[in-house]
Amino acid sequence: MKCNDLKPLFIDYLYDEISDKDRDLFLAHLSECESCQKELQALQQTSNILQKWENVDPDFNVVMVTEKISWLSHLKERWTQLSPKSQKFAYGLVYITIGIFLLLAIANTEISYRQGEFKMSMGLFSKPSSQQKTDELFAQEFVERLQKENYYLMNSLIQQNEAKQQKEIATAILQLRQDFERKRIEDLNLVGFGLDNIERNTYHQLKKTDNSLNELIHLINAQLK
Amino acid sequence: MTDTQIINHILNGDRSRFNTLVWRWEKPLYNFILRYLGNKELARDVTQKVFIRVYKNLNKLRDPTKFSSWIYQIASNLCKDEIKRMSHRDFLSLDLIQEHNENEGHRLPEQLQESENCLPDAKLNQKQISSIVQKALQQLPEEQRVVIIMKEYQGLKFKEIAEALNQPLNTVKSRMYYGLNGLRKIFQQWQVTEEVLNYEM
């Protein structure tokens, strides 16, 4: 075996990564070849010199502060961890779901012409028509009931209002009547009082006249005598 | 708890466990990058960048058992980027550095020359040794240097190095072989031997 063929084994042997078979070959050659012995020794020495350079402690400390990750980025991270096969599967599932929704939406599209205008509606699920009818009936009943309720409410309000007004008018009339009565009594009293005065005055004046007539008669009688 | 177990915990949502990974890997990574780039400040920045990239891309790691190859792959890529970036930014100054290195290539580093001139019992301290080895490593082509650092200092298997560098196993081994031989010649030139270092130590 030539020295050059063994060159690759120098490194394997030096760092103890040689197979048992190669080791035997290598050692066999080495025992016969002085130049290879020298080279191995020189390489070993070089390696030993390198080992004199010791490790140093870093004059700093790396500390990683854990970031708060949002659920979205967490999801993204999980997504990247998925195998390509399951990613494809997930994509397929999403596409199929979207497709079904689109199909349903197109299948249930309704275009109608009502009261002078076109109306278009799209829905995922069609509405049964019987349901629609009962809905309309229900709405009608509801409106009627509402109207009735309103009517009763208005009526009762009006009645209440009228009763209240009548009551107010009655009390006002009563009060007026009482006032009028009181004033009439006052007036009658005053009239009575006035009449009494007139009576008394007339009586005095009549008496005076009577007296003066009596005196006159006396005078006349006296003169006649 | 193994790295794989920690990674599984992190991937299941317990992100605070990432610091355990950081504590484990901080020193080896920093030393790897420091030996690769040869600059403390740069090594610190790149170490941090590596952890940030690991944190962001951990969910892309398909096989957590290959974490060590993966993290060294990230680190060596970032180091490569850094060297490229430096060469773009400091175009002139890098040329000067290269010229400077070429002149120095045939000479012993100053530290060793000084110590040789000193008394026999003068000791080479760790700083001087690291400076010599670092300068020797910088003489090597980048692709050989990274293999040697990964093997000698990070203790990776050749298979792991091949994964980290995305190179065939035989390419990695031959780079290791040529790199070691290159270093042997450089040390010979500088008359640096194991005995000298041991004696001086």
C-alpha cells in the first residue's frame, strides 16, 4: 500500500473516527513506513498546539425575553409545523366548504318584480312558502290586534277626559250657583233694609204732617173762637 | 435534559425554555465565532444574531437531534456574511490588513519574539498562546479554518461538520488534512513546537 492511499486515514485515525478494519490497515502500514510515522507525529503535535488555546468565558450574557404571541401568529406557527400533506388537505377542505356555500347561494337566488321595482335576494337556505303565508297572516292579525288595542285605548282616554271635564263643569256651576245665592240674599237684605228706612221715614214725615195739621187746626179753631 | 428534549418543549409552546439552550450554547458558540472572526466585539454581535436566528427558525428544524450541526451551520453562515460585509465596507482597510498579514506571515508574532528574548523561565501566558494560534489560523484559507475550529475546539464529528457546512464528508476530511498540514508548516516557520510551549508554560 502506498503512502498516498493512506492520507485520508491520517485524519480519521488522529480524531478516533476510524473503523476497526481501516485501523488495522493503517497501523500495519505505519509500522513499516517511517515518513508516515513522522507525518502522523507532526500532525498530532500541531493538534496539541492548537489545544493550548483555551476557551474563554464570554463577557456578556444573552437573555432571550419571551415575546407575547398573538393567537394569529400562534396559528401561523402551527400551520408551518403541519406537514405539506395535511396542509393540502386543509386547503382542500376550505375550498370545498366555500364551493358549497357559493352553490347554495346561487341556487336560492330570487328575483321578483313587485310594486314597480325589481328585487333580488340571495340566501344560503331557501324559505318554505307555507311558512311565508302563515307569516303574512300572522302579521295581518297582529296589525288588527294592534288597531283594536289602539281604538280601545283612545276610547278609554276620551271617556276619562270627558268625565273629568263634566266633573269640573259641575263643580264650577255649583260654585257659581252658591255665589249667586249668597249675592241675592245680600241684595234682598239690602232691599229689606232700604224699605224699612223708607217706611220709617214716611212714618215720621206723616206724623210730622199730622202734628202740623193738628197745630193748624188748633190755630184755626183758636182764631175762629 | 438533552437539547432535543428542550427543543421539543419549546416547539410545544414553552418558549421560556429557550434560555436554557442559550445558557448551554453561549460559551461554545462565542468561542467558535471568536476563533472564526478573531474579534471580540464582532464575536459578541454575531453570537447574539445566531441566537435570534435560531429562535426565529427553530420550527423549521425538521430533526431536533441534528441541532448542533444546525446551530453551527447558522453560526458559520453568519460569520461568512460578516466577513463579506466587512470586506465590502472596509474595502481599503482590509487590503491593508492582508498586506500586513502577508508581511507578517514569515515572521513570528511579536509576543513570541518578546518572550524568546526574555529570560528562560519567562512564561508564555494564555493570552500570548491564543494570540499565536489565532494568527496561525488566520493564515489558513477560510474553508480550512472553519473545519479545524469545528473539529479541534467544538469537538464535532466529521459527519456533523459535513452537515453544518453542507459539504461532502471527504471534502471536509481533506480540508482538515490540508489545514493541519498548513498549520504545521506555519508553526515550523515560527519555530513553535509543543515542547517549547510546554517548557515555557
